[in-house]
Amino acid sequence: MVAGRHARAGAPRRRAPGIVVAVVLVVAGGVVWRLATAPRASGAAASTTTTTAASAPTSTTTTVPPTVTLSAVGDTELGNTPILPSDPAAWFDSVRAALAAPIVFGNLEGTLTDATTSKCGAAALDCYAFKVPPSYAAIYRAAGFTVLNSANNHSDDFGPAGVASTSAALHAAGIVQAGLPGQIGLVRVGPVRVAFCDFAPYVLTNDLLDTAAAAQLIARARAEADVVVVYMHAGAEGAAADHVTRQTEYFLGENRGNPYAFAHFAIDHGADLVIASGPHVLRGMEWYRGHLLAYSLGDFANYEDFSSAGTLALSGILRVTLTADGRFVDGRFTSLVLAPDGHASVDPHGAAAAFVNQLSREDFGASAALIRADGSIAPPA
């Protein structure tokens, strides 16, 4: 059954307006666009029933709450100038159909800039600064992406010039950006307003280590939208980082947060869905208070930047449908596999789904969110 809403600290919920079935068909194909900040509308009853007099035929009209569907993927890198794909416009062709949804979200691991001065410096070792041309924003948009995240450890690789160039390129391509300090990505599908509230453990992004500020940002998103999606770029990296430890995680001495604690914190403060990446490997999924938490979606596009060997080659597309008041309706996980050059394709054998299920059972036991053989994800019992 679909889990009901739960009261959360500082996050009063309101029922979204109903909509007749004839309009739901329009919602399913709705267009995503930028939404200016506006007060949250007061709700109406979820359904109404009217009946004529006993001597006349009975007529019943039931309104159905609108829903919103989104697809989400993990880290995306289309190379690092001057090492770029020979045909970048075709890079997503093999996964375009599986990715399609009214809202398509991904983590932009790097910058869209022609800037030349990076954080690394000429003599830096073990330092990575990623950039692709600003024109690549149009490639992401053509692939279906409507929201891209900049809350990660590479959004500032080329300093303020790189940040400004990235934001300008995304805006010009019609892609909503989320994750810079104080920045919430707002989109709308039909009558449903969706806020993307993105975090990483860095002061140059929405900082997940600053829980007081994080709570305020989620509350602001809650006031501006019907559905709140929290993304976190958190946790250690590499093939050995596939488990959710429930502890603070470090990578190269850097505090990468406690993904388990922050995901629960996000739901407690008003989020409806939590998605994540950063470890460059898949992690398990969990139900918490009726909401889905996906702890890492791995790498989605990775042109010659990171290893694509063993479990690092497994990836996926998470597709989720929520009601306008944030309740989980259904979900689907499409297994992907990365070629040695980091190019993703759909895996008919479902190796990624099997790996995620294994991790989910080991890390979460009875609260694991499991993927069925057909790729569907059942609501919590």
C-alpha cells in the first residue's frame, strides 16, 4: 500500500489540490519550466462525490490527485578539456529512451567553462579539475536533462569564473541549476511544483555539514513547492565505498559527511525523496517513514575521468512517481553498464539492480527498498 504522510519537525504538510482524470492525462505529459518563488497555496479536499436525488440516475465524479514523475542519475562527466568525446552529441543516445521523464535530474561533476585557471595549480598532485565547453549544456538539454546539480567537490574547480560560466550556460540551455549556496532548483510539471534542494560537504555549496542552515533551506523549499527532493553528494569514494556505514565518512582525509544521518535528517525536516551520488559506485536503497532514500546512483557518464572496472561499471536510472503531496506511488530502476571509456548502455541482465538489492539487504534489513525482477520498486508495506 502507499504509505501515508508523517508529521515532521518544523514541516507542516498541506494537501495538494485535486484534479480530474481528464486533466491527469495532460499532467503526465507536462512541460517543465522555471517557477518564480510564490507562497504555497492552501489545499483542497483530495476527492469529492456528488449524488442526484434517489429517483434520478446516480452520477459520481471523483477527482484524482495529480502526480509527478522524475528520472535521476548520478555523476555525469563528458570528459575534461582537451580530452573530449569525438561525438559528444551522441553520447547519451543509448540511454535517451530510458532516461525520458517530465523531470530529468543529474549531478554535473565539473564545470561548463573555457576558464584556464584551476584550483590545482601547475605543480599540484592528486588534484582533479574538470571542465567541458559551455556549449555542452545544450547536449545535456537535448538528452532530456531539466535539472543539474552543482553541489559537489568539482563545481568550483575553476573558481568564480568557472561557477559563473556554468550557471550562465545552464540558464541559456533552459536547464535549472541547484546546489550553489542558498540555491534551490524550482520546476513545475502541470500543477505540481517541485523543489530540488541539493547539498554537499562544502561551504561553496549548500553545506550538509551545517545542519542548521540545511534545515532552513529545506523549510524554504517546503514553503515554495509541493514536492521536495533532496540530493546529497556525500560519502567516501571507490569500489570499497559501496556500503552505507552509518558513520561519518572520509576520503583523502576530507570529511564527506554521514550520508545515513543526513538522509534521515532531510526526511525529518520535510523532504519527500532523497537521492545521492559521489562515491562513484552504487549503494543500497532504504525506506524511511514511507519515503525512498537512494544512497548512491553511481556514475552515469564518465568519459575517461574515473575507473569503470568491476562494480564501478554498474550504474542505473531511478524513475520515481510521487503524488503532489509527496507520497510514493511507484518507482523503477533501469540497470546500466559502463564501457571502459565510461559510456553507459542499458544492461538487459540487470546486474546493477541485483547489486543494489544485495547492498540494500545487507545495510538496511527489513527497511530495504528492493527492486523486483521487472525493475519496479514496490511501495513500502
